[in-house]
Amino acid sequence: MEYPLQVSFKIVTIASKFTVTDRDGNVVFYVKQKLFKLKEAIKVFTDKNQINQLYTINADRIVDFSARYNFTDIGGQNLGSVKRKGGRSIFRAYYEIFDGQNQTMIINEESVFVRLMDAIIPNILSGFFFHPSYLISRLDGTEMMRVKKKSSLFEGKFKIEKLSEMSEYEETQILLSIMMMLLLERMRG
């Protein structure tokens, strides 16, 4: 994959969906959230036509305050999960990434100030001036990737930067975790 990746949300849609493109503008992923499901159900495709599905992301419960979102490939193989830490996410977004039952990485919002300003200022203004960024790191502190919101008025745009070398499996876990986190955090900033 050619980094940085660009994520583009359409703000005014019935179902949440977004496109991930690489440095050259090629579609890498197309993500669509199913409507009217009691539990989150997300499908990840290789294209906007939704012909070739790669992954699914499913919540383990109805209420998403501290839900765990499990990743599987099209063959049903478990690829890990991400869990939003409800209490810790009040002041800044905080997620834990798991491989099975073992926590391997975290996603941590980098600025409490940006989260505070986002809560105080109306969304259209905060989206243009305040840009949350999220750091994905291993438990030993190694920084793996960074996600940063970009200025936009009628579209949600994010940039994903690769900061360290990693295995293809780790990269898949991180990217699926970022996708789920962006679906949960997309209305901010």
C-alpha cells in the first residue's frame, strides 16, 4: 500500500460510508455501515461497486459505549478486534486493539484541547479549524500510524500516515481499527 492514505466521508448520506485511497488516488477500501441494525455491522470492500468484499466488522453488543468490534475476513477467520474505552474516551478518544484476548496496541487522541474545543464550538466551525489527530502505537510505545482530520466543510477527510514498519497482519488490524474508530468519531471536528 502506498501511504499516506486518504479517507473521504460523504456527510449527507443515509448510511455511513467512506472511501480509502492510496497516495496515487487508487481506491484501496470502500467501507459501508449497514442501516437499521441493532448491533454495528460494517462491510469492507475493495471497490465502490461493492463486488469484492474483504472484511466484516461486527459489534459484540447493542450499546456501543464500551463495545468490542470484531474483525473477520471473508472466509470467517478472526483478525482481532478494537474496543472503545467508554470512560477514558470522555476527555480524549481511547481505543484498545486486540489479537484474540491479548491487547497489542492502542489508539489515543493526541489533544484534549481539540476535543474540548470541538465540544464547545458548533460542528461546522470546529470542522474547519480544529482537527483531531489519533496516534496508533504498540504497548511498548512504538508509534505505528497517525490519523489526522483535514479541513473540509461538506465532507469528512482524514489522512493516514505510516510511521513504522509492521507485518501485513498488524497493518490489517490497525487499518480495520482505524475504520471502526472513524465511523464512531466521524461527526467530530
